[in-house]
Amino acid sequence: MAKKEELDPETLALINWCIEVEGFLVAAGATIEEAQDHIEEQIEWFTDQFYDGLTPEEAAKEALA
């Protein structure tokens, strides 16, 4: 059986941050599927926002602007 790969803390933090962004996108009117699709399609942009220090709420607002 394959050993389960553990994520490094930074990757885990990015994933959790994206989950929070998703919540703000849904609160703004997107469906969960729309929010997830948008994050997946624009993952490089969202990753940049994460490393630039934006909060999930700020990134969601920027994505909706």
C-alpha cells in the first residue's frame, strides 16, 4: 500500500486560506462549485495573493472586482 504523503505546513496553510476565500466568494453569491472552479482556474493568482499577505476576505474582494 502506498504511503500517504504529508503536506508541508506552507502548502497546508495555502489550502486552508483558499478554503476561507471560497467561503467569502459563496457569501458574495457564488455557488460552492462556482467558487471552487474559480479558485482552481485562477490558482496562480490566488497563490500570489496568499504570498503577498492578503487576507482571504481581501483576496475574494479583489477576485470579484
